[in-house]
Amino acid sequence: MCNRYQQAETDAARQALEALETEEFNSAGSIIHPQGQGEIIRVLDGKRTISQMTWGFPLILAASRKRAKEQGKQPKPKPVNNARSDKLSSSFWNRWTGPEYRCVIPVTRYAEAYGTKGSMKEAWISIPEQEFFPVAGLWRPSDEWGNCYTMIMTDAAGEAAKAHSRMPVILERDSVDTWLSESMEQVDELFSPSGPVHIDWTDHLWKR
């Protein structure tokens, strides 16, 4: 599952994805990690708008809640930064799958860990001859981190499957409007694996 990615340059995403508005936010680094601040595009007041949110829906596990209570502390949520496309009808996700909670994440490349546990390295996956690609996502408000978003994953195919069994749902440019506006029944076909990818098997150690 994707646990880091490089986001597209803001102006390039704005122009290519026809975002008409940009909410005010401080620029963050280009490499986004779970619970970091990343840029997404959603529809607000009928206009595609670039917003900055926390990557990951906050989740407090029962064991963490119990342990925190025993220690007299507040439980610490973990970021759920990936949502499996085949689990979106579950009670955890289906509250946030309506068009009003859909978003697009502009991604230049995403990373997976490979190699031997304890010395794993970074593999970076991109789309040949594309500056960036739109990835399907969901967003929601939260008490813990304010507005936050998650990336939707599907079964990997082709070269992408060499890096991980799952990959982000990569949207064609002409299917972005469908994802942002249509019913779940109409967007289901968008969850199929996309076309060819390029993998850069680096020697950089995978560090959290």
C-alpha cells in the first residue's frame, strides 16, 4: 500500500485539472507522508478547488483506547491513508463515498518498499511521459486533524504488481469529472488497474 508519494506542482495541477479556486494554505514539502499535509482537488460551491489537508483518516483502535484509558491519557489516532476499493461499501467508509466527499490527488510518483525486512529500499512508481497523474481519493472533516483525505487503492496489474499487490486508483483526465460527480454505481469501473507504469528501483533505504 502507498505510504508516501510526491505531489504534483500546484500550478500544473490547477491548470491540467481545471481548478478554479485555491484555498489559502502554507506550502508543504513535495514528498507527502501519512499524517502530513498534502494538496487535493475537490468540488466546493460548484467549483473545483485546491485544498490542503492531512493525509489519513484518524482511527483509534480499541486496544489503543483501552491502553490510553489505563494510563490516564488521550488515545492517539493512527492515519488510515489508504482505502481499498473493494471495502468502500463497509460501515467505516460508506459515510464518505458520496460525490461531496470525493477528491482527486495530483501525484507525480508514489513509493513502495522492497527488499529484505530491516533493510528495505524505495521503489518509486510513475507513469511514462506524464508529468503527474490524478488519483481517486476521499476526504472528510475530523475532530482530531481537521479536514483529511485518503487514497483509494485497487489490485495492481502489470509492472505495478512487481512493487506491491495493490496500487492507487489512477484516473484518466477525462474520467475526473465522473469520479467527482457521479454515483458509486457509475464510478465502479474506474477502479480497474490502469495502464503501463515505470518503476525506479532505488538504493535509498526506506525510512519512516
